Amino acid sequence: MTIDTSYKNYIEQLKSEILKARVKAVLSVNKELILMYWRIGKKILEMQKEKGWGAKVIEQISKDLQEEFPGMKGLGRANLHNMRKFAETYSDEAFVQQPAGQIPWYHHVLIMEKIKGYKERLWYIQKTIENNWSRSVLVLQIESKLYERQGKAITNFKETLPASHSDLAHEIIKSPYNFEFLSIDEKITERKIEKALIDQIRDFMLELGQGFAFIGSQYPLKLGKDSYFLDLLFYNIHLKAYTIIELKIGPFKPEYAGKMNFYLNIIDKNIKTKDDNPSIGIILCRNNNHITVQYAIDGIQRPLGISEFRLKERLEKRLKEALCFA
């Protein structure tokens, strides 16, 4: 039998359909498991309320269920307590099916253990779905207080971007950025931080968030006979926009905004295509005076955000000492 191109394409289509079906099957199984755990937890809550039974009844329930279903995992006393807490935390069955049913059970256990507020819990559930976070990544994001840092940058996005685009851009940019994964033993400089970020690009991309594609460091821009170099250049596929990141180890200075505006002008007039949205500039400084930042970006027509970044504690101390004697 001669295998032509059309047959190969047909097989690829079949493979794609099978993969989609398998993903749906996994999601369906997970949703049913989450729903079952919620219903068990709800029954325990109802029984305790109606009969006045205390916490010890859960141990007996666990024993009886494990005797009835000896090969079934997840029926231990600790997990039954988790089911009870899950049902107590989320009273709406529709929510349990969607979106709660889209993430694994032990992600829920982790979120319930570490997060107290409903709004913040829902945010981490939604971000886990969007970014397909593993449990270890979810732990990292919670411990780095990602929820609190999201949307905290000072920006002029409302004045320079359409409303829908502005909200998304503001949500994506956080402050402070957490660079505690860096290990720098030499004298701290902007270029050394930049090099360390490139050396650990996977951790850096995780900290930046979803949708960023790395284009280059010290990216060259030509303007006539002159050359300029961007610290870091990315493209964000959700914003559909080039994103420039400039690193400053000291506090924010007003002239940084003017220089970034200059870079954005060059990118938008020479690199951006008609399908791209306006390019965005992010200036990362060690610390910011909010009043100075607001005056510096007022009137600038290009989208610009000012954020802080955070290093390891020992690096922070050395950086402060270096700035004191600079």
C-alpha cells in the first residue's frame, strides 16, 4: 500500500481526535471524583448537624467505607476531613462542577490549607486552570503571594490602551517581581542580574506569568547610525504586544520613563506590525516613590508600567550596602 500525503494528514487528524477525547475523559473522571468527594463531605456535614455527632464519627465512617471498598483510595480519616471542609467551603454544587471540577483534588486540599479568603481561593483555582499549574508550581505561586502582587504595578494603561486591553495588561503586570531564585555571588550590577535571569529563564518566565515569549537580551535597535540596546525583549501572545523590560538596581528616576518612551517609539514604528497591539514598557526598579512615578509617566502616550523587584535577603543586604557607597 502506498502511503500518500492525504493519508498521513488523515491519520494526524485521527490522532488529534483521540488526544482530545483522552483529555476530555481525564477531565470528566476528575470532575466526577471532585463531585463525589463534595457530596460525601456534604453528607457528613448534614449528619453531624442533624445527629449532633462530633469529629470522631469521621474515623468510624472511614473504617466502614474502607471495609466496603477495600481497593478504593481516598477514604482515609484525613481525606474525609478534607471532604467535609471542601463541602463547608463551597456550598454551591454548580461551582463544584465548574470550575472546581477542572483541577485535581489535592490542589483543592492545598488551596484550602493555605488560603483563607473565598475570593483568593477562587483566583488560584482559575489561574491553575488557565496555566495548568502542577501542585509544586501552585505551592510556589501561593508562597510567593502572587495574588497580592498581581496588578500592583503603577501604570498609565487606562490612558494609553483600549479598556479591554488595559485591564488585561494591568492584570498581567505585578509588583514586586520575585527574583529570589537568583544566585549572584559577584558584585551586583544590572547586567549581572540580567545575565542571571537569562541563565534561569524558565524560573523567570514562570515569574512573569502566562503568555510571554522571550525574544532576546541586549536586543539591538538601530536608528540611523546610532544603536540602542534593550535589556530584555519579550512578546506576549495574549496581549499581542512586544514587551520591553528594563532593569534598574536603584530607585526609580524620572528620566527612566522618557528613555522607555523613546524605545517604545522605535519598536512601534519599526518592528510592530499592523496586527500587533501597542508595545508595552516595564521598568523594574529596586524601589519606587509613587508620587515621582506618577509625575514621570503623566502625559506619556505609550503604555508604561513601573514595578519593583525582590531578591534574596542576603543579596538585598549587599545591594543596599552597594547603593549606600555608590
